Amino acid sequence: MDKQTKTASELEDLVKTRIGAGDFRVTVHRDDEAGWHATIYGNQPPEVRRCQVMADTITPELCRHYDLVE
């Protein structure tokens, strides 16, 4: 199965949409093992932790379908 390529911005939007509403920011960066990884940033530590757990669950699924393009 061929993966679609997406920019970091497109992947960030996908992760944020899957997590849902909240006051947080998503950044995507290359990861040698998985291909790419999402990191959550925000001002409310409990929400950041909750969203990071969700991102860590969502990202492996999305990595099976999308490659990060430079």
C-alpha cells in the first residue's frame, strides 16, 4: 500500500482535528523509527498531557497512511 505524502502543516491539522477542540498547538517532526511524530504544546499542563497521550495513540495509525514530505 502506497502512503500519501503530507506536509508537516497538513499532518498537524490532521492530528489536531482527531484530538478535537482545545487550547493547544501541534507540531510534527521527523522520527527515525515511525517516520514522523506529533508533539503537543500549550499553557495548561493537564490538557497538554491529555492531548499528548491522544496524539501518541493517533500518530502510529496516521503514520501507516501518511509520509512526512520535506
